[in-house]
Amino acid sequence: MGNLSLTSLSFDIVVLGGGIVGTACAREFAEAGLRTALIESAEIGGGATAAGMGHIAVMDDSEAQFALTRYSQLLWKEAAERFPPDVEFSPSGALWVAADETEMREVFRKQHYYIQRGVPVEVLDARSLAEAEPNLRPGLEGALLVKEDAVVYPPCAARFFITEAQQHGATLILGKRAVGTRGNTVQLDDGSYIAYGNLVIANGIVAQSLTSSVQLEPRKGHLVITDRYPGFVSHQIIELGYLKSAHSIQSDSVAFNVQPRPSGQILIGSSRQYGLDDSAVDMKIVSAMLRRAFEYMPGLRRLSAIRSWTGFRAATPDKLPLIGPSPEAENIYLATGHEGLGITTSLGTAKLLADMILGRRSAIAKDPYLPSRSYALHA
């Protein structure tokens, strides 16, 4: 920023948060011709973005979740044509693994659901699953292969989005933290103000410090990454029991979830903890997470882990993000509450917000995600 006074700056759109959602929004607004600024207190692609697995997944908890994840997945596929190598976009597909006959019935249910909606999937029996992923334990019933699921490296994707935004004239303000709003200005921690036409709050759980009317719950998650073992895993692999874990909104849980990285490393998840603000690695949770992974993929025991870390996901009670005008002011917009799907839904979120602000017709219905929906407000 040089010596330019921040107080003298005014923008059509100011975005708070340099994670994957904020940078995607900044890119969308800048490409639409709006004078755009993004404010990030630390680094681009840090925070929850750096703690995400980077699975670009289509999900079917609800029709609204499916609509946003599928729409976003197709936007990722389109954007991938321009990605530099460090974004590590890999359309490797995902396997939802069934451990028993009950879970196999869920495989067929998901197959029917996705096929009806045009999502390419394939059911694998036990033999086909063993051929696709030889390091899975014997005795699994089968899996659903979701062919267009992909993997991306989120921090570099966020940096790519902000670079594209800057190429379209966006201003990046690093090392400054938004501490409040007054009129049509946002106040920074150095006492300066920046004027805006519209403000987009896209800084995850921190959003609650700037708008008091919405309910967000921090969910702490752990990840472990191994040394390089090329070919050990070929797909994103998730146990169908993961869905039970994700549905829980109170109890701590772990589930088997592994991802191959282009480097040959293997990313191992996943966990959910509630009511915590301590970012330290909890070795009891990591141990439980790894034990679960070993149950499905025993050969992981022989591999060397090189790092573990945590992140906090901003979650809502109905597991849908808050996308749209804040109940507090018509020119303040929210883009938060994505929980574990922020990487996937970042591009769809950006499109929906731009459609709202510019009065464009949206590709999917926006109402399910509006912050004004009844549950979202504090009593």
C-alpha cells in the first residue's frame, strides 16, 4: 500500500477475510468491474483455509447443500483450466466406502440420488473396490465412486484468486484487521477507516465479532500429513460413517478420511470438536483419528507422519452457510458458516453474492442460504 492514507480510500466492495471464500468473492466482484478491496490481517490462504483438506465434493445432506456443492464443483472444473501447477487441482474422484450391508444400502441410495441429478457415479463391489484401492482392508462391502470430485491445495488456490482479482484492479490490504463499522466505513485496528458501498464479511468464525445477530459455532478439526508414498492412495476415500460424524452437532467425533496429494503425501482426517478455542493439537483426538484410519487402511501404520495441525470451521445449526445481506444492514453481506465445505462452496458463494449485489439472475436458488432464515438469528 505504500504511504497512501487508508482513510482516503473508498470502494464499491470491501471484503473482509483472505481465505478461500473471501478471495473468491474479491475475484468475482473485481471481474464484474466493481472497485474492490480485500482486507486480511495475516496471510492469504491462512486460517481455516490452510486447515482444510481441499476436497471439492458434491454432498447430499439436503437439496440446498446439493445445489450449492454441485454448482460450485462445476465452477471449480471450469476455473481449473487457468490454474497454475501449485494449485494442485486433481480430478481424482472420491470413494464413499461401505463397511457393511447397511452402509451398502446407503451407497445405492446415493447412487440413485446423484444419477437423478446428473452427477456421474459408479457403484463398486468389494472386488472392484480392492482393485481401485489395494491398501484398504479386506472385507469391505463396496463403495460409491463420485467421478467428478476433485482435490485442490487451498492456500495456493486462495492466492491464485486474489492474484486474478488484482489483475482486474482489486486492492489488497494486508496486515490490517477490521474492528468495527461506522456508517458506510469499516474501522481498522490502526484507527483508520475505509469507505465502502457494500461490505462482505467473509472471515469465518471471526465474523461474529463484527455482527452480533448470527449464530456460528466453532468446530475444531485435526489433520495429519505423511511423508511421500506415491501410489499408496489414488482417490479421496471417506467412510460412510463420516456422515454420522458430520451430522453430530454436539459430541466430539472422528472418521476415516484420506486424500492423496500430488506430492505423494497422504492427508489423513478427520475430527470434530465443539466448544473449544484452543488451537493446540490434542493428541488424544489425533490418536483416535489415526486408529480409525488404521481400521480401514492398516498399511498406514507403516508410514511416517511428519506434521499435524488444527483449524476452526465456522458452522451453523442447519449445516448451510450464511450467504447474503446481514439482518443488521442492507449493504453488509455475510459469506461465512461453511463449516467443512468452505473450499468446495467458495466459488458458488462468490457467484451468489455477486448476483445479489448486481441484480443478476442466479443459477441456483439463494433463499436457503440467506442470513435472515429463521434459525440464524439470536433470540
